Amino acid sequence: MKNNMKLPLAIIIALLFSFASNAQNVYDDFEYDGAIEGDPDEYSLVWADEFNTDGAIDLDKWFHQTKLPSGGSWFNNEIQHYTDRTDNAVVEDGILKIIAKKETYTDQGYTKNYTSARLNSKFAFTYGKVEVKAKLPTGVGTWPAIWMLGKNINENGAYWETQGYGTTTWPDCGEIDIMEHWGSNQNYVQSATHTPSSYGATENHGGQTISTASTEFHVYSLEWILDKLIFAVDGNIHYVYEPQVQNADTWPFDADQYLLLNIAIQPNIEDSFTESAMEIDYVRVYQRDDLSINNMEPDRGLQVYPNPVNDQLKLIFDDIREGETALVKIYTMSGQLVTAKEITTESNQITLNGLGALPKGVYSGTVSIQNNYYSFKMVK
């Protein structure tokens, strides 16, 4: 039988209010902090090359590394010259083409039968996400790579070494291989890390087969956070480097690294090879919003002491006056704000107290004084 009983509107409202109140009582121990797990908007673009201008590479963003290592040959028995010519690196129709060629070429007193290009980014960073959309070359003996090296590497002729940062040998500086592909194993792409604990024929690697690696563009990515490196192709993860013990031997990845793009030629290059290109649609670097380098001037006249820090940190500036108000913010490397304080400068420095309660780890900080911005890192 159909029940046609109708409740007065006031009773219905009262019942609904009672239900809502009870539901709130059940869940009032849960406090939503506004965070969304895996929110893609947590990253902001901080550096990119979209390759929109035809011709030579943008020298404000890239450096041609052409200087041969001592002995006249590149590492790993590679047999190419790297050049700074548009024959080997050129932008056409919105695509960067790094072109490996079979040709006789003499430079620096050495004659070789193959040429290519090796680009260093003039941008270096710590932590973030890298995306490179690329189509790979073909040919047994070709070895294209999208990778990273520590800004502090003392490799003669590398961009950051020419800028005075070359203090550390390989592999102590750390190497992150976002993508490597060998023409002798067509369509298999690999990611790897090289550290003092494992390098060269490193045990730290993983990869996947991409059937269209050389016929279609794919996005090769790295997500670099405080304690791990995540490698993927088109969003499909194939390797995570996350050592259980993190120290200088296993984790030199707490300092700036820069990007490299190149095609090397191995001694087993097939006789029929003439030329092939790695084509790149874009290179993009993102960082979490709270750690974006936009509108900051890193290392601009700023000293951090002591580092590592216990309870008290001093920030010493070259160019500020006494009595100015500074806003200091400290973040975890995942972007979570842990402290924000307004402090008045004393002479040319700021003293930040009360850091003893912070867990051990690496932290990023920012300082805003009028229209000047500074950034720093500290170890607790």
C-alpha cells in the first residue's frame, strides 16, 4: 500500500538539522587542511624553452659544451666531436633538433668522423619536476640522453665550471639520467642515477619499452623531491630511486643540478649510419609554488651561519641596513610552510631563534626585505 502521509515542513527541517549535527559530531576529529593529494597545481613553471624561434639555440638559456676532455676523446669511448654549429643543433618549426652526423671534422687538434651537439642549461636548481617532450634518433651506435649533473662538477669546459663552480669530481657531484636510449636496443629507454656508492655500470636504474620512441613524441619526466627521484614516460613510472640510507655516498642530490641534452656516438656505430636527430618540442622545469624561484635572487649577498643549524640561525647580508623589517619563511622541501616571522635587522644580520624543535632534514628559506628577495637552504 502506498503511504501518502505527509510531514509538516517544520518537522522535516528539524530532522535534517538534527542529522547534520550528528554527522558533524561523528567526524569532528578530522580537520581538513585544504591539501589535495597529487594536486597537479602544486607545481609552477619556473624555467622553460619552448623552441619557438627558428635558428640557433637560445644562448641565454643554453651553452654549447665542445671542449674535449684531456686525451682528446669523450668519456665512455665515444668517438664524436661536439660542435657549436647549427649543423648539429638547430631550431626549426618549433622543434630543437640535435643532429648526429657522419662527417670528417677537425677541432682542437683532433680529427673525428662524427659530429653532434652537447647542450648545458644555464639554469640550475634543487628539487622540482622536469618534463622533456622528445622523439629519439635511430641507428646502432647512437646514444641520446636527457640528463643532469651537479652544478659543482669540475669538468673542464662545462658551463658551470667556466662560471667558477667546479669544485667536485664525478660521481661525487651526482648524476641523474632522466632518459637514455641505445640504438642497439631500439625502443628501450632507461633512467639511472650515479653516486659515489654506485656509478658507471650503476645498479640504480630502471626502464621501459616505448614502441614508438623514435617515431612519436613522448614526455620524459623526473620528479625530484627531498628523499627520492621518480622517473616516468608519459606519466607511467618505471623507476624510483629512494635509498634507505641517505648520505653523501647515496644521496648527493641536495644541491643544484643542471640539464644536459646530447647524442653520443659509440664505437659500434653501424657503417650505414649517416645522420639522425633527437627532436625536442619543449623542456620545462617546475617547482612547488611555495618554493618557486620566481622573483628571487638566490645567493645574492647572503651568508647562512651555522649550517647545519641547531636552534639559532644567523642570516648575514651584504647590503641591508639596521632597523629594516624582514619577513623570513622556512619551508620543508615538499613546500610546507613551517615558520614565518617578521624580524628587525640588527646591523647587517638577522637572528632566527627557536629552530631546535624542527625535525632533522633539509629546509628552504626565503627572506623579503622591502623589494629585495633572497633564498637559502639549511640543514637541520
